[in-house]
Amino acid sequence: RQRILTAIRKISIDIYKGETIAIVGESGSGKSVFTKTLTGMLESNGSVTGGEIWFEGENLARFKKNKDWEGIRGKKIATVFQDPMTSLNPIHSIGDQISEVIVKHQGKSKEEAKREAIELMTKVGIYNAESRYDEYPFQYSGGMRQRIVIAIALSSNPEILICDEPTTALDVTIQAQILELINKMKVEHNLSIIFITHDLGVVANMADDIAVMSAGKIVEKGTVYDIFYDPRHPYTWALLGSMPDLDTKDKLEAIPGTPPNMLLPPKGDAFAARNKYAMKIDYKAQPPFFKVSDTHSAATWLLHEDAPAASAPKVVIDRIKNSLKKNADNKPVYDNPKNSILEERGDE
């Protein structure tokens, strides 16, 4: 459009070996674009204009050509996309598509690659894998195709697996199976997983840490307990308040408005115009990260010492209290309990 769209703005994040970090936010918040920078898969008109991406001693932000990425993309950092039908080539057999990756990244012969591909197909839950090796994607169901995409991603023994909403196109029952499979593969292969989703229900069972994204920025980050039991950013409250569950009796609160136009990034907090807790400063300056605990921080002026008292909506507070009652043995321990949102409301 002859203009620059700033899709990602000053993100800083750490990804640890063997852990799962979930990146959550609305559609258009920048989740997928962010992870595309880790594998050099930005569109041709996209670029990283500043910052560093350190992986195994190399700054990936310096890579400019496809050749630079050959030792990283697919081999060290693999991706599972949300629609398996667009990830698979319809005119090549399932087995050939897995074997091709094994030959390319592991340097094995076609015979060795076929044996390993069949093993992988069996491992991800494809029954009679040997007889199904020569079948084509249209002969597989949606859930089976996604299992094959996971097998392809694992065929190069990557260090990091990016899961970009891998269950969106699947029904609920199959979603559960795929999530269970990803968790199983994580343990078996000692993977680090970046899990992108807008479904907070999925996150609760998948993640160790969570980064909440809004308008190209991370606005809150912490452990899964921090975000679910002690959320601090109004955008996180809005996401949690709009999430359905079986216990919530109150009407869910839809997030008002729409995300800002990133052709013209807001001067202040990008969520300010949609935030009923917004103050004048939210429209003038972007908030820094305020530390809540050693594992938890949020970029909201509400955490400034001079800010007026504000608390999460009733639907969020009630959900936290109900969850804590159900999981009394797993109640999270805060570094400073008096700072929890339950304490601020005078609840036990």
C-alpha cells in the first residue's frame, strides 16, 4: 500500500529448552508474523528492521537469503500450521513428503528414510502406517493430516517446534487428541514449543509460560498460573472475561471495538481506546513493563504507584475463585500475595 505497516513492535522474549510458551491474543495481534521471523518466512515485502534473534550463538535477524536459513528452517526450528491441507502437497504421497524431509535434513538414503517415515507415522498415531505410506492427503481425515504435518515437522529432529493454531480447523474431540500428541512428542523429543492460539482453554493445558499479545506488542507475560490466577493487564482481563466455560453463570463480556490500524500505530497504549480503565496517560505514552513478581510483568499504567485502584471484572474474579476451590492442592504461590487481584478485592 506504499506505506509501512508495523506488525511487530519491540518484542522481547525468552524461550527455554524443553518448555512451552504460549502466545495468545486476538486475530491480527501479530502472533503469526512474530514467529515467522524465527524461520525467515515473512512475505517478500516484510523485513526485520531492528533487534536481534539469538539462537545457538547466531543472530538470525542478520539472515537475508533463503540459503542462510537452510540450516535453521525445518531442521532446527520447525512449524506446524493451522490448516493441514494447505501444508501438504496434494499430488505427492504422504510417505514421500515425510521421506523427502528426512533425506534433505538427515542425509539418509531413500530406503532408510522410508523406514523412519513409517516409524514416525506410527508414532503420531497413524494405524497400518506401512500400508498407508503410499496414500495421498485426500485419503486422510483432517485429524490424520494434522498428525502427518506433525510427523513432517519432527522428521528433522528440530530443537524448537512452532505450533501456529494447529487445532483451529479440527473438531473438539480431534483437537484434544492433537494436543495430547504434541505434549507427548514434546517429552519424547525434549522440544521447546511456541504455541500460538487465541483459545485460552487450550493454553491452560499446554503452556509453562504465556505471553499476551496486543497490536504487535507483548503486554503481559508470566507463568500459566500468573496469567490465569493473577492477571494484571486490562487486555488480559478482557480475554479471560470473554472465554466461555461450564461454571460461568454471568453473561460473557465481549471485547469492545477493534484492534488499531497498524499503518498508523497509536502513540500511547494500543488498547486504550477499548479499555474502560484507561487514563489520560494511556493515550499519550506507551507504558513500560512493571514487575509483579520474579516471573510476572505487565505493561499497564494501572501498575504505576500513582495509578488509581482498579480490579479485574467480576466474571474474571469469580472464575479465579472457583478454579482455586477446585484445585486447592495446586493453588499458586505468589511472591507477594498482598499484590494479587484477589487481595485487592478483599477476597480470601
